[in-house]
Amino acid sequence: MPNMMGMMDGMPMWPFGPLMMLVIAVLVIVPFWLIFAKAGFSGWLSLLMIVPVANIVMLYVLAFSAWPSLRGKNTT
């Protein structure tokens, strides 16, 4: 039976866990930062995309709210 306590073939994996979480967080935050900025919202809202329930709420806010960057433009 394999040991599932952070070991993989006898090598500890703990140094790579936080590094991988940081890389994945950056890969999620950077594109959403640009999307929120282009929509006219604060880029800081992209930090909510790594919070489990808040990310779904923010996607709905982004999809169904009036974008500040489009105010004053005739969109049909």
C-alpha cells in the first residue's frame, strides 16, 4: 500500500506544494486582472477568483452587470 503522506517514491513533495499553488494562483489571477480592468472594474477583484465560492459570484457579476468601461457608449 503506497504512503500518501506527502511522499512520492521516497522523496518528500512538501517544497513543491506551495510553489505549485503560487503558480496556479498567478495563472488564474493575471488573466482575470486584465479582464476586470478592460471591463472597467478594479483589477484587485481578480484576487477573489481564488476564493472558492466568491469566484462563481464574481463571474456572474462580471457577466450580468453593466460594465463601467461601456457606459456612455451605444451598445446594441
